[in-house]
Amino acid sequence: MQLRKATRKKAKIRLGLSAVSGGGKTYSAILLAKGLCGDLSKVAIIDTENGSADLYAHLGDYNVLPLTAPFTPERYIEAIRSCEKAGMEVIIVDSISHEWDGKGGCLEIVEQLGGKYQDWAKVTPRHGAFLEAILHSPCHIITTVRRKQDYEMVKDGNGKIKVEKGGLREITREGFEYELTINLELDTNHNATASKDRTGLFMGKPAFVPSEKTGEMVAQWCEQGEEQFHVLRPGSDWYQKVDDCGSQKELVELYQKNKSEVDSNPLLQQLIANRRNQINGKTLSAA
């Protein structure tokens, strides 16, 4: 352990957009992505929404990676890795809701295992690997998530139980927004308000409609600070080396052959750890 002074580093944004159907999640994400990198050909959309990403092709020459069921965490991770290898600068995951509550998603996996509380011990690491793939990607990541009406069981004045509407709930595992840099909630008029904002750009500010200019503001914030050491660029040969490892033993052998380089590069360490979690998830899935 070594104590050091806090230093502001250049960052890759982790930005979430949540809305009910028709709130403009996909459209807003594309505009934000264009502002972030200035070139839609460097933007990829992982599309789980039945081709909705193609509806906005008139905006520019962005890339689409369709993702269909089963929506397992491992298939999301594979899609993210494919975008990274292709040299994308911004990855839009539209949406993450299916990883949690879609066909083949975490909730369904638990039910197939028996639906017991202890079954989460097998599924939580797989969901965790999905989160790690988002958090440690060398690309900017924009996630979208569906919101739906939540309901609560309450007692009235006579002690009878009745159902009342609660707020709107994001369809993903509770606490996902804590992992993000910015989380914006969109209403049906496409106005955004920040429920979380580590940048200070949006929290406490009036509602606004996300635009390309919004993405440019976020990009400027990301560029403030010192360049990070040991950067692992998208498309690096390391992605292929790690993906080629199909077992824990092969990962260990790769590490041992490149020990000094891995030990000096935290991103390489994370890349290997993500692959280890993915391998573990596949093993559990087959069990």
C-alpha cells in the first residue's frame, strides 16, 4: 500500500439513460455519442431492441451490432469486446434491461436453476462480470435502460391491504446507477434530469433535451486532467490473446509469459480478470 495525492485523470464516461417507452433513449444516446467523439463511424450500438437502432440511420454512419436472445451476461460481454476490437470510441448498449429481465437474462437463469436464494451465488458473479466489462472498457459507454411503473402494497386506515402506484423503476438490478458517472432520466417529452452526476455538469440544473452539444460538454470534462499511464487502446492484440484463452489454466500461462507487462498495467489485469469471470460464468451455466 502506498499513500499518494489525489490526481484528476482523463476519463472515459459511463453514462446511463433511462426512460419509459417513447422517452427517446436511443435517439438521445446517438446524439450524445456523436458529441463525445465527433465521428459516428466510431460509434457502435449493441441493439437488443428489435432493430430500433436502425430507425435513426439518417443521423449518420454509425455501426449496429444486433443482439438477440438469449440475453445472458456473457453474450453482452462478447458484444462489448467485439466493439472494442473493432476500434470503436463510443459503445451504446441499448438496452441493458434484457440482461436482467429478458429471455435468458439473470432473473430467468435463477428461475431455471430452481429459483432459490442460494442460486444467486451462481448468477451474481456472471452479472458482476457484465458490470466489469462496462466499467473497465477503454471506450466511452452509454447504457440505456427501460423504466416501468412500480407498485406498492400498503395498508389503508382500516388496516386493509391495497395496491398503490409507486414511482418509476429501472428494469435492471438495483444499484446499477451507482456504478455510472452520469445517470439521466428522460420523460415522455425527452427532457432529461440528472439522478446522479459526478461531473457537476447537470445535477441541480433545469431539465434539458440531450443533444450533440451535451455530448461535447461531457467530452470536454473527460479530457480535463492528466493522461492515464498504461493505456490499453481499443483493438489491441491483447484483446485477442485474452479471448483466445478458454480455461483458467490458459489464462495463468498467458500471465506467466507476460508477467512484467501485466503487473505494470492495471487495465491488462482487469482484462484478464474479466475473462476469468466470463470463463467461470460459462462453467456455471453449463452445470
